[in-house]
Amino acid sequence: MKTKGQRRFDLRALRDLVGEKVFARGEAYHRGGQVAILSVEMERVLAQVAGTNDYRTKLTGRGKTIDGECTCPAFEDRGFCKHMVATALAANAAGENGDADGAGALARIRDHLKNRGVDALVETIMDLAERDPALFRRLDMAAAVQADDKTLEARLRRGIDDATRTRGFVDYREAAGWAVGVEEALDAVADLAPGGRAGLALKLVAHAIARIERAVENIDDSDGHCSALLERARDIHLAACRSARPDSVQLARNLFARETDGAFDTFRDAAPLYADVLGELGLAEYRRLAAVAWSRLPARTGGGRARDGFSFDHFRLVSILDFFAEREGDVEARIALRAKDLSSPWSYLQLAEFCRAQGRENEALRRAEEGLWVFEDGRPDERLVFFVAELLLKAGRKKDAEAHLWRALEKAPSFELYTRLRKLGGKSARKRAIMFLEAQLSTQERTRWHFLADLLVRILMHEKLFDAAWVAVHKHGATSGMKQSLARASEATHPREALETYVGRIEELANAGGNPAYAEAAGLVSRTAALRGAAEQAAFIADLKERHRRKRNFMKLLG
């Protein structure tokens, strides 16, 4: 039990949570009397805070455990805001009287309404509904259930239309409010799903899904409101089907069309989801439709581009038919489904991984090696190469695993390929890889593209062969980022090279301009201090200041 004088929320924890600036702004709001406590419960405080607009603020927890939310834009962008600070301070100021369940403006309003007659309450609500379109729409849909089916359908359809209408583009800040209105419209339809009006609910929810899908292109749906609404609508559709029990064969046809033709994944995996409604007859029809569609898709093989096998029809049908094959325990059928599209290394990898998951490692290796052979003229897919090497090593075929890795490295060198070969072949693998890269670089014209040179330097740096790494930089070049990485790694052994690298980069950044560049340059200036004497460093900074004296922000950072 809280004693008098104790605070609901720990102020030090609150200050640490939000920072001094936000805390000070919250204090100003509290001192200005801009907080109206609506409700106070043991672990929850609800308030309305007057700011640019009136914001609804909720705090949960006690003491040092503080959480909550606010309807203001700052909370959406950054989290805990000044309105939440002001609410915490107001709750603390409420003291012991603020601890009673339901204390606050809402409790006073509730007590007041309880003492009014029904007619007075009706008049109050009607007056509010006339001025609040959202409240009017909500009450209109709630009242519509008393009408006959035709009238009810017309009213709820109109409510869905009004709620889903976008009236232009709905930006990020407006999307949540738009979604709330649609959710209310779906609530009214959901109320019909379990009862005798389930058939009407099916028609209305189909209309709602079409409207939501059409609205998506006009909404900044970064938070996924539309996906959540479509999922809710699908759940209502399922509940209505369970009550209405439509013809199972026709339902299978409708669901199959929605799953395979829809632009969204609203009815993805409909067969297992609706299995209890479809029954064996409906499931058989679903499978037949999928099998017919599958038979029309051509097999895809050979060395086309990686995306040649990409097809929504293919992936959706595989998912459907795989459900039925898994249901029957038919592994061969599941493998055959995945083997129909072998148009990319990735598709071979998916097939091989599935075979391994089913305990068929020999077949997994055979399929994966086949993929490497089919696409041997193209750039090797490292994922497939690593998969093959892993299974070969497991089978005790180390030389074969190394052969695949070397073949891949010689076609498309990478650090990951090197590290795997180094682990298997030791220092001899290191020597071979470095000699190979040196040979490749010696036959290439020096350009501004330094991929191979960077890779060589990275390998030498990884092996702590700093002398050789700097020789490679001077001989073949390297990107600025790689040179800086080498400089940092070798400051102790090669201070002169590191210093030259930092000085060159400082000049580039100072000339580029902009606060991020100035900050990076200032950091490098500090780093150079450890690489030379104090007098030389002072002269360097003085020269830097003289040449860049007009760049005020840079000068501030240099001190």
C-alpha cells in the first residue's frame, strides 16, 4: 500500500529514460496545468494532455518501471515524449487520492451518467453523433442489426465504403486513424458471422476485402495496417463459413481463385486453414484445381538467368500441392514438386536442402552437385558451393570439397571462400590463394575498381602479414576504406604508412565539407597524434586550420 508522500513514478528513472530536454518540456506542461487525468488504476494512468492538439496519453507500471504510449507525432517518431512526462508528474502530484480505482475525470463522468435518465443519455449521445462523423458511423452500423437483411446489407455496405474511402493519399501519420475506422466497420460484420446472418457476413466481408485491397495503393502502410485488416477480414470470412456452411466444392473453387489470383496473400494456405469447413469433398476439389493448374506450368531447367524460374503461380501451387503431399506422407511427390523448377542455382539449393531435411543426404548431395554442373559456366552461387562442401566433408571427401571451393574461388574470389579453404588447407591454401590473386592482378589494368586488390589486402591483413599488405596497396591500389582499415590494424608496426593514409583522408573529408565529414576528419586528426611528436602534430593542426579557416564547424571540432 502506498503511503502518503510516495511517488507513483520514480523521477530519476523518468529523467534517465527521456533525457533532460524532454523532461524539462514535460515539467513545463505539467506546471501549465495542461494535463487532465482521465483515469487512475493500480498499474495504469490515462490522461489528456493539451498541446498543439489534445493528445491521449497512457502510462503503465510503477516506480522505476515506466511504459506507455501517446497519440502525438513525437511518440510515433521517437518514443517516450513530453506529454508522457507531464502525465507522470501529474499522477505523482495526485498523491494518495489519485490511487483509488477509477479516480479521475472518467470516474466523475461515469458517476454523473449513472444518475441521468435513459432519455437524457440518448439525447446526449445523439447530440455528439450529429457532430462526430466517426461516432455517427459507429452507432449507425450498430443500430443496423435491427433492420431486415436487405436494409442491413445496404447500411453496412455503406459503412464499409465510408470507412475504406481514402479521399486522396493517406500518409503515415493518418494511416493508423484510417485503420481504426475500417476495424470498426469489420467489427459490425464480425457480429453477424456466428449467427443466422452468416451468409450476409460472407457477402459483406468479401466486399470489405475488395475495398481494403483497392485502398492499399493510396496509403503509406509502413506499419502494416492493411495487412492486419486483411487478415482480420479473412478470419471473419472463415468464422462466417463455419456458421453458414456453404457448398464445399463451390467454396473450394472460390478460395482457390482467391489464393492463386489475388494480388495479396490474404487467402494464402487456405486449404489447411479452411480444412474443417471444406471437408474431404472440398479438399479433393481444391487439390484437383491445383493439379490442373500445375500441369499447365512448363518445367524450368537449364542455365537461364537466376530469375527465369520466378513465378507467383509456381510458388503458390507448390505450397498448395505440398500441403496435400505432406498430408499423405508422400516425400517423393514433395521432391517432384521442387524439381519442376530447376532454372537457377537457388532452386537447386532449395531442392537439396529439402532432401537433406527428409534424411536423404545422398540425394541432397547429388542434386546440389548437379546444380553446380548445370551452371558451371556462370558465376558460382556460394550458398550452393558451401552446401556441397559441407556434405562432402561430412561424407569424408575432403579433397572433393576443397576442389569445389577452389573452383569457385578461381571464378569469383571472395573472403568467405578464402576462409573456408584456409581452414581446410592451412598455410598451403593461404599461399595458393595469395599467389592466385597476385597473378590475377598482374594481368589486369589498374583501374579505380579495386575489388581484387581489396580482397588481397583483406586476406593479408587477416593473416597479420602487414608488410605484404602495404606492398600490395602500393603495387595494386585499394579503396580508401580498405586503406584506412589496414592503417588502423597496423599502426603499431607501420606508423608512417598509417599516418600518410590518415592525412590524405583528412584532406579529402575537409574538402568534401559537411558536418559528418568534418566529424570523421576531426576523429582522424586525434588518431594522428599518437603517430608523431607533439611539435609535428601542432604544426600539422596549425596548417590545417590555416588552409580551412573558413569552415567554421570544422574549426570548432579542431579546437
